[in-house]
Amino acid sequence: MNTRPTPRELPDTRTRPVRTAYAAVTANQQEISRAEADYQRFRTAYLEVARHEPGHEVALAMIGADMDRAHARLQALMGLPRLPFTHEPSTVVRREALRYTEENS
């Protein structure tokens, strides 16, 4: 006696993995875009403070820490490894801001 189900008796599972994968990719893209927006917002705020109030070290340190955290999250979402020898993004942005103020002074 044959106990195997016929193709008509099997549930249609061909579309479910595709839909699930698509939903996961879409959610991941939304997370990455949110993380990118957070990083850009912190970067803009850091540059604004560094250009207009370069002596405000507490604000620079706080925004810089948030920016570094946002950058690390963005890298993690993209699957990039955190390399031990890279500079923190806030350090690089600070150098850019100082160079900008020196050039425009």
C-alpha cells in the first residue's frame, strides 16, 4: 500500500520561504536605513558643534560617543567586522571639522 501523499494533498510551501526571505531582507534594509540616518544625524550635530563651539568639549564627547555607537551598529548590521586598528569616526570627523575651521578662518 502506498502511503505517500499525492502532490495535491501537499501544502503549497513554494511561496512561503520566498515571502519570508523577502520580509527579512526588507526589514534588514529598513534597519540599515534607520541606522544610517542616526549616524548622519549625529555626524551633522557633531560637525555643527565642532565648527561653531569648538571649546564645548563635553558636548563633543557626548555626541562623539553617540556617533561612534551609531557607526558600530551600522557596521554590525551591514556585516562588517569591527577592526581593532580603525579610528573612531568621531576622531576623524573632529579632524575634518578642525581643518575646515582653520581653512575658513
